[in-house]
Amino acid sequence: MTLATGSRADEVPLITGKQWTDSSEQTKKAYLVGIANLVQVDIAYHEGKPPPDSQSIVPRFAKGLKGHSLDSVRQGVDRWYATHPDQLQRPVIETIWFEMVVPGLQTRK
């Protein structure tokens, strides 16, 4: 997976559908493990007292993806980009949020 170049130092490069679809299954899983680790570190940092929704998306991210595995998220992202080949510029994290997390939150209300 190649990161976009030319980013300012204060910007985090975003992986797009183009990089995602060009990546191996192993690389995709590594990307998802990184996200999962970030979520777990944040949850541990707050020691069971998550910040309000207005201060962090991490608790909502974890709740919205509850019941998903790395493979189910990978397969869901693969499916979305396969059915939306005109949207390869969309960041993967945005796709996960709007296509998996938000619907997951709505079913858990």
C-alpha cells in the first residue's frame, strides 16, 4: 500500500479505494489491524470512561463495528469498492465509517 506523497507534516495521509484495491489481502488486514489497535489503545487509555461523542469518534467506531471481524470488514470494503468503481478516490476510513459503522450504530440504538 503506497501512501499519498506531498502531504503536509500535520496531515495524516489517507488510504483511498485506489490503494485498497491495488493491495494484497495481507496488506488490507494490516491496515485494519492498525485501526483496531488504535481503537483498543484509546479505549484502554480512557479506562472504561469513554469521552463524550462530541470529543471522540472512537467509542462510536467500536460500537458500530461490534460483531464484525477483520475479515468481515475487509470483505465489506472490498464489496463496496467493487460495486462503486467510480469512487476509488474515497478514503477507506470514510467508507468504513459510512458503510459499516453508521449502519451498525443505527441497529444498536
